[in-house]
Amino acid sequence: MGAAMEHHPPMEPEQAPPGDGIHPIRIVVADDLERSRLTVFFRLLLAIPLYIWFLIWSFFASLISIVNWVITLVKGSSPASLHDFFAAYVRFTTHLHAYVLLAANPYPGFTGKPGYPIDIEVDPPAPQRRWKTLIRFILALPALILATVLVGAPGGGGGGGGGVNGRDGDDAGTGWGAGFGSTFLVVSVLAWFVCLARARMPRGMRDLFAYGLRYAAQAGAYLFFLTDRYPNADPALPPAAPPEKPRAVHLHLTDDLRRSRLTVFFRFLLFLPHLVWLFLWGIAVFVAAIANWFATLVTGRSPAALHRFLAAYVRYSVQVGAFLFLIANPFPGFAGAPGYPVEVEIDGPEPQHRARTAFRLFLAVPAFIIAGAFSSALQLVGVFGWFAGLALGRMPLGLRNLGAWAIRYEAETHAYFLLLTETYPYSGPWEFAASAESAEPEPEPEPEAAFA
């Protein structure tokens, strides 16, 4: 399988983000993955003083953001003193959530100073366009929604743009929320058990958290006028290290981002025939999966015929999911044949440990839980991509890559459960690491270019 990795690079070079501007809000990951079991066990209790300070800071940040909005609207840039205040707030919020989510191990300070293993770099104040400043809160809504799904609601409930008074219903003054978003909550619970057992954070989970914390920090910085650069949803940054074990499921992207407005508008109706076929094929897959389990348990390897049948179903489900959620444009075929713009390649049958095969249903439960958490982000990608496709006739690169990442993890989970591979699904966005090395500089997406 190592050779397969060499012959099938995760991302084609042309998929690297274009552009000539580096985002002014960047994450720095210096975490060594080591975790203290004692502090992991009591992590939430240890975080209580941090959360109390966080709520106090969030309250004042919400109020001061109104002042910053007015000054930025008049002067065209945020004052240096307020810029430093909000930069420290965004850094502290990132440190806090990295600590609570187990993305980092040391106890963070209360001042938001740089130097934490999961840290945020913030560029000095720069000119900002007044029209963006005027309606900042409206423009920020899609990014805030996605950040909320990943980590929690950034920015203390609003403040700022368009004369918003800093309150947003019952969530006013809560910063990145008193808890965290549903996606990371699920993954962090699983990570808690793993860290207690191994005294080490799985790299894939850490990279997943680093991505979400970076996006949430950019959303908070955009909301608080640290920059008028829109948050970048592309999982190419920060660069994610490849898994230690070679993958049997490989993601391939040849999509050119162009979308047909007509098929975008009727996308769900066009999906319905595939929904019926997925259901019918799924009945046969259920029977084949049981036969494959018994055969693999006896022989230690999935029979080639069953492996091909089940792999075709996984490929087909990926193609249909990519079509439904606007990750790709063409109407997919009904056979799961290779050649779709967003697809997975699955290696042939491999030897499998019989004990792991016997308990595969139970071993796959955590992966299915994480896949379910990914689905929340995938649904948002589909909704935002629908509006972007209608308005622009194309899919934003960041949303496309985020959706492809979620679909790949779901495909890996199904492949693991169906005994197509013994390699456990990997939650980090490793496919984009190759392009991430050349991804700085990254694009400057406009808000009206839809939440790139």
C-alpha cells in the first residue's frame, strides 16, 4: 500500500489555492501530542477559572466592539490599542478551547499572550473597506454559523457591524459559547478516552481541532474588525501531517469548481432517483456485508468478488454525496464506476486480523460517531454552496475542500465497517497537506463570493 500512496498523490497541484495574499490571521501548531492523564481527567474542572475570565472578557469585548466599529467606519482602520485588545482576546479564546478540547496540553495563561502550543498570529492593523465595515455582522453570519457548528459561536454574540448593539438573543456576551460546537464536542469526548488510555492525542483529531480553531479565530477576527479578510474554510491550512499508516482509501479531486445554475437549483430533485437506487443497492449490500464478515473471519481476507461489489457501493455513495452537497457538478452514474470529479479509490483485498474482524461492528462505532459530527459541517457546505452556485456559477474552493474532506472520512468509515480495509479512518485533512505547502499565499475570498 505504500506504493499506492506514491502513485496516487492526495491532491493534484492545480488544486492548490491561488492568490497572492497571506491571511492576516494564522494558526501556529507546536503541539507534541503528549498529554498528562491527570490534567486530562480533570480538564473541565481545571478550565472553570479560565471560563469565568473568558465570560468577563467576552462581555467587555462585546461592548468595546461597538466603539471599534464606529472608529473603523470613520477612519478606515482599527486603532492599534483596540486591535491589540481584540487580538489578545481572540488568542486567549483559541488557547482556552485548544486546552478544553485537548488540542493542547499546558494550562493557558489569562492574558492571551503568544507562545501557546496552539497559537494565533495576528498581523498589525491594516486599512479596511468601509462598506464591509458598515455591514460586517451581516457579512459575517455564514462564517459565524460554520464556526458555531465546529467550535461554538465566535465573538461574544456579535457587536459591531451595521449598528448591531452587541446582543444576539440569549447568546449575548458568551464569546465562543459557554461550551463548544456539536462537532467538536463529540470528537473531544472520544479524544478524552483516548488520551486517558494512551497519554497521547491522536494526530488526526488534533489536526481536526487545529483547523476548526483556525477558522473560528478568523471568524472572530473578522467580526471584531481585526481584518476585513473573510475566513478561509479550506482545510489546507494549517498543513496536516499524513497518517502514520498508509491509507487504503484515497481521495481524488478533479473538480473545476464550476457549477450549472440550473442543476444547482434543482439539485435535490435530481438526487431523488439516486436516493431510491441507494436504498435498493443498500439492501444487497446488507446481505453482502454479512457474507463478507463470515468469509473474512474464516479466511482472514475479504473475497475479491465481495470486495469489488462493496467498494463499488462506497464509491457510488461518495459520488452521490458529492453531487447532492455541491462538491461536484456532473450527474453521477448508477454503477459507482471510477472517473467522477470527486471520488475515492479503494485498494484491493488485504490480510485482516480475525479478532478485529470479529468485533468490527463495535470498533467502528467511534468512527461512525465522528462521521456523524462531520455531517453537520457537510450539510452547511451544501446549503452555502447552493446559494454560491446560484449566485456565482461556481463552488468556493474552501467549501468544496471541506465537503470533500467530510465525504472522504465517511467513505473511510464505511470501508472500515464493510471490511474493505483494516486501517482505521483518519480524521485529519491530510489529503490537502501537499497543496498546503504551496498554499501560502492563499486567496482573498470576498464575502459575496460566498464564504470561501
